Amino acid sequence: MKTRLHRTTVTVLCLAAWALAAGQDSGTTLKQAWEKHFLVGAALNPNVVSGKDSAAAAIVKAQFNTITAENAMKFGPTHPKSGEYNFKLADEFVDYGTKNGMAVIGHTLVWHAQTPRWVFQDGEAKAGRDTLLARMRDHIMTVAGRYQGRIHGWDVVNEAFDDDGTLRKSPWLNGIGEDFIEKAFTFAAEADPKAELYYNDYNVWKPEKAAAVIRLVKDLRSKGIRVDGVGEQAHWGFSYPKNGELKAMLQAFREAGIKVHITEMDISVLPNPWDYQGADIGKRFDELPGTNPYTEGLPDSVQAKLADRYAELFGIFLEYDDIVERVTLWGVDDGHSWLDYFPVRGRTNYPLLFDRQYRPKPAFDAVIRAAGTGK
Ligand code: XIL
């Protein structure tokens, strides 16, 4: 009897601890704390969607009201070969979001990365403008068309600019010309007239890039082409962007009448001797001595620094909540962050709001407090 009672107590305690860790306690959740200001979301991988990663799935249901597929809706996974589409993971993701009443973000239709080689080839030669435009149109009509009416917004074009504000020399630009962007937006509006349409990039806070993106949106709008907002990916660090730089970006978009989405937020806590600030997935560095210092856990001082950084950034989003529509974190928990393999493979990073045991971190509490509600 005594053993049984004891076992029950232990079970109850374990369940309570797990529920707390999964954000199921009665405390304020992220989506509640920020509901008057903007949507709060996360990028999901297939194990979260299927429920195999049940702890992450519980966090998502409790905490977030918008979701993005970390990879499942990209060109490579959905359209691996000419004429061959594969929608298994994308369908499961969109169904999951729809069922749970979340704003589902489509990411992404036109990007130079994670796009198969065949798209840009014509046999041995490079595909020409007409072929590329036909492929782009077919891809957008098929993918965005499939989910018509179920997607809150699409990242139509991803990362078309370099940091200096010139157009990236991508195969889309090289093959089609500068109007590849407006063509993509035109096709997307046709494929899903109700979905919001975004231009998405990293380092939009760099002034030359912000200016270029604003010029692009104004130019498209002047031609009657719909662009509903701009995504800043927000793969950031402790020292960048400076708060003043972020505010200057948000101010510029406010003055231009353009809504902003913070689309892929994470804050790297690891040393960055390369002084690399971008998120170009083709970029890799070799590990240097001392650049992977927290393999055994994050010291309290760094944990606190991360919480402060999240608090100040969300404080700025709050100041600009008239134009900030959404903040999406690029992952749920530290154990599944792409920053463990970017821009250096095999490090241990701590960039998100939940730790490797799925427990809310001090950064989570800081984000809740930054809204001025609860806790
Ligand atoms: C990343 C994913 O997180 C990784 O799993 C994948 O291996 C590479 O792409 N900018 C984007 C995202 O727009 O799609 C990228 O996601 C991160 C940088």
C-alpha cells in the first residue's frame, strides 16, 4: 500500500513537472501575453507536427498561435523533380495548423537555396527566361494553389538582396532578370488571392538593405502588385542588431506604410570571431578553439544575458506594435535549433525560449514580462 501510494505520488509529481515544462501550467502563455499586440509563433519540424516529439507539440499548442514549416514547404521537399510533387509533409503541417486554429505561414516559394538543380537547368545548358518563368509559375500555382484559403501568409520571395542593397546574383535573377520578384508576387496573388504576401530576408535592419526592400515594395505597389508585408528573419546575436539599428529599421517601415513580420527569430549565444551576421545557409566556417564553450550547459550569467536580450528586443517590438504583425521563433526548443549546425557544424547553442528538457528558460519569463502582463 505504502509503495503504491508512493508510486502514485511520484507519478503525479512527474506529470506536474512535465506539464509545467511543457508550458501547461496556469501561468500566462506567450500567445496570451502578446495577444493585443501581435501573433507569436514557432517553426515546426515534422516530428512536432506528427506528435512524435510530444513535449514540443504540447508547447506549441499551449504557447503559439502561428506556425511556419521549418523545411516542409520549400521548393526542394515539395517539388524534387520536374513534374513530381510531394506534399506529404506539407499537407500534414497545414492540416495541423488548420485543426489547431493557428495562422499558418507558407515558407517559401521563390528562393535560391533548397531549390533543386533541375529548376535552373535545361539539359546541360542553363534554363532561359521563358523556361524559368514557366517553372516558377507552375510551382507557385501548384503549391500555393493547393492550400488556397488555408494559408495566412506566404513568404513569396526569400533573400533576393545582398546586404548592400543590390540584388543577389541568384539563378532566378540571372535566368529571368530583375522582374523575377514582381512575377513571383503576381503568380502568388493569382494562386491564393486571400493569403497575405511577404518579401522575407535576413539583415533587413542593415540600412542599405532596408532602403532597397522599401524601394521594392513601393515599386511593386505602384504597379498594382500586392505586397502585404516584409519579413525580417531575425537570426540575431547579443551585439547585433544594435537597438538603435532595429528601431531605425522599424521606423523606416512605419513611415513607408509597410507591415513587418519577425519571421525566424533566434539569438545565438556562441562566440562569433568571424563577425558573421547573416543567415546565408550556404555559408560555413570551421570551428575555432573556444567557439563551442557551453557543451555541458549554459552558465547562469549567459542565461540571464539571453533573457535581457529577449526582453529588450520584445520591448522594441512593443513600441512598434502598430506595424509589427507577428513574431515567429525559429524552432521550439534548444535541442532542435538549426544554429547547432550553422554557421559551424556540431556546436551546442541555446538560442530559443525552451531548453533541451523543454523547460521554459528565463528568456521565456522575460518575454512574458516584456508584454507588461502576467507574471
Ligand atoms: C533552415 C532550416 O532551419 C534548416 O533546417 C535547413 O537545413 C536550412 O534552412 N533562412 C530561411 C530558413 O529562410 O528557411 C532557413 O531555415 C534559415 C535561414
